[in-house]
Amino acid sequence: MKIREVELMEIHLRLIERFEISTGGWDQRRVLLLRMESEDGEAWSECVAAEAPNYSYETPETAWHILTEYVLPAVVGSEFQGPGAILEPVSWIRGHPMAMATVEMGAWALEAVRKDLSLAALLGGSRQAVPVGVSVGLQGTDDELLKQVEDRLAQGYKKIKLKIKPGRDVAMVRKVRDAFPHAPLMVDANSSYTLADVAVLKELDGMNLMMLEQPLSFEDLRDHALLQAQLQTPICLDESIRGAGDTLLALELGSGRIINIKPGRVGGFTSSLKIHDLCAERNVPVWCGGMLEAGIGRAYNLALASLPNFLLPGDISESRRYWAEDVVEPEFVMEEGLMPVPTGSGIGVRVRRDRVESLTFRRWGMKA
Ligand code: OSB
Ligand code: MG
């Protein structure tokens, strides 16, 4: 395959409501969209870097830099054998997985278009619809949180993830648990605790949570292992896992028992598939996390989550949970807690080019 032309756009999309985690918050997203064209057709992909370096070091600004200065110029016009090989000319680049994944995942979609397959089918997905959950951000008050949880459960979400941070944890989660004794609840700390907080984490351990996501530092697998040994609740690793190597290390150390795969965080689909397979061999369930994606990124997540070892509901919520209007058609809608996996060729949803244009803040392009 050969890329004839690329177009990179930065769009700004306002979230319906502010989303807050332990390290910061979002009122709007700055989303980079990439359109790649080969002799077989075109594919759109989305960069998931957060606006500020509060999840990882990447931002739309660093991704724009890496993509326009290094990755796209090396990729345009070069011949490659299958999606896993598109980044070979830039394999010397260290880090920047979200920037790299934008191109790598786009190549998977192009390959799907070439073979006239859905992305899910190309990846080896085995499900027609996947169970989905919702990530509920930190709220101003516990009453607002209770209302959110009530609404999300009524909408049919199969997993409710509560964001926590020091000072907004035990009492807050207990209120939710008491109000909804049987709800499928989990919590995500985004690395805001240390082993000195083990007493707090042990209290959460008694609240029948599906899992405790990334309680400790994003670079401390050893401490996660020491913590997991003291808890019944499975630890789920998010920020800690940047690829297959981290996954093996984490599983051997016992740093967690569940892995959240975000394809952007791990550098794309080739890496996601490796992690999926490693976990499947070891009977470790995985699920697909989210980065407040617009509809293009969501299509990729959904395709990935159709693989067999995605055994827990993903953070792949409906379009309307994020946006007044998405950038794709049809929008993503659940049916009784399940999101149908698109069956059309490529990402399986149509990009609303007119809407993208009207949201575009800057653009960059290159032809072979
Ligand atoms: O930790 O999973 C996280 C959003 C931005 C950054 C980090 C995280 C999240 C979410 C949102 O939890 C999940 C979604 O896309 O709905
Ligand atoms: Mg997380």
C-alpha cells in the first residue's frame, strides 16, 4: 500500500458537560483528525492526546509537531506491506504513542477499505455488539454525582466508573454504593494515590467494586504489585501500560489483574492486539478505555472491543454523552447497554466533512 495524500486538521469540539479527573478537567476537546488517501480509498483517524499533559506527556500540540515534522513526511509516498508496517520509516522515534497511533490506526482502516471489510472483521473481532459503560467525572457535590449515576444506570450502561481523588473517595463512593447496592461500580484514581494511602484504598476494597483503576503512579508497577497483594478488588492498569512489555512486566509482578487498553496510549492496533493476546493467554480480562473521543476515534475503539478477550464493558459511551452533535453519521447509540459494531467497510461510519470543516481551527496537508 502507498499513501498518496494526507490531511491533518485540528477541530475544537465543546463537551456537553465538563469532565473532571484527579489531575485536571476538560470543557472542550482539541481533536486532531487525519485523512489519509491511498490508491484504494481514504480513511479518517483521530488523535486522542489530551489538551494538557495531565494524562500522559502528549498534547495536541506535541502530536501536531511529531506528525507534521516527522511522521507524515516519512509516510507519504512510501510503499508498505500492511498496516503494521506503515510506521517502519519512523521506527527510530522514541515515544509519542498517540501521535504514532493516529497514523497506524488509519492504516488499519485503509487496509479494511482495500479489502472491503469492516475494521472489526479485519482485526478479528467476534462480536456484533459490545457491552458499554460510562465514566462519570468528579462532580461538584455528592448529590450531583448520585443524580448522574441514577441517570446513567437508567440509560442502560453496564458499568459505572466513578472518578476519585484524595478527599473525594471513601465517603463519596459509599454514598453511591448505599444508593445503588447492586450497581456495577468501579473507580478510577488516575494515579492520585501513593502507598501511604493504603488505609483509604482498603476501605474502598470493601465496597464491592468491579475494579480499582490506576490508583498509583503511572510509572510505578512495583508499588501497584505491593498494593494488589493487600486488596481483594482487582487493580486495573491504565496509564501504566504503554505496550506489550509493560503488560508482561505488570502481569509477572502482579501489579494488576485487569488491563485497560486504549489503542492511542499503546501506539496503535498492532500493540493493542499484542496486549490483547498476551492477556488472553493468561486469562487476564481486558476492556477498552476512552479518551473522550469524537465519533471517529470511537469507531476504532468499538472495532477493537469486538475482540474476544474484551470481557468487560468499555468506556465507549454514546455520542450524546459527550457532544450536542458528533462528527460522524450515524452517531453512536446504545441498545440496552450494547453498542452495535459497525459492519460497513472501514470504520463503518460516515465522516460529516461539512461539520468537520466548520469546526476546523488549523490544517496541514501533503501530497506524494
Ligand atoms: O483515565 O480513563 C481515563 C478520559 C480522559 C483521560 C483519562 C481517562 C478518561 C476517561 C473517559 O475515563 C472515558 C471516556 O472516553 O468516556
Ligand atoms: Mg483511567
